[in-house]
Amino acid sequence: NNLFSLGFLFLFYATQAFKEPISVQLSQKWMIPTHRATMASTFSMISSVVVGLLLPIGGKTIDIFGINLTLSILAFVTLAVGGFGIMLYKSTSI
């Protein structure tokens, strides 16, 4: 079970390398040039806030349920959010 969860965690971090090129391409395609810096700053701030809020929740979840179940939950949430993001991207593509 640990290896299964760690595999998804590794996959999550391995795909982070694609986040920047995809977001740059989307921002160049859909945004006004004068708004790109504002959007990049907003994205960075939102990422920091989300991480700041989720770290204590993750720590408490590890304390209550253990690392095995917490990594399994993290893997499921990552797949669900990623799948939703892919579906949303495909539905808005022209």
C-alpha cells in the first residue's frame, strides 16, 4: 500500500515539470499581455495560500489515520483534481 501511494506521489511531483510550460502557453493564448504578470502573481499567491492551509490538515490527517491512508487519500485527490482539470481543459479547447 505504501509503494502504491508513493508511486502516485512521485507521479504528482514528476508532472509538476509540465505545469509551467502549460500555464505559459495558456496565458499567451488567452490573456491580454498587460495582464499576464498580474495573473502569474495571483497564481503564485493562491498556490502559497493553498499549501499553507493544506499542510496543517495533512499533518493532522497523518496523526489521526497514519501515513499509509494519508498518502492514499492524497493520491486519490490528485487523480480526481487532475482528471477534472483535463476534462475542463478539453471542454474549453477550440
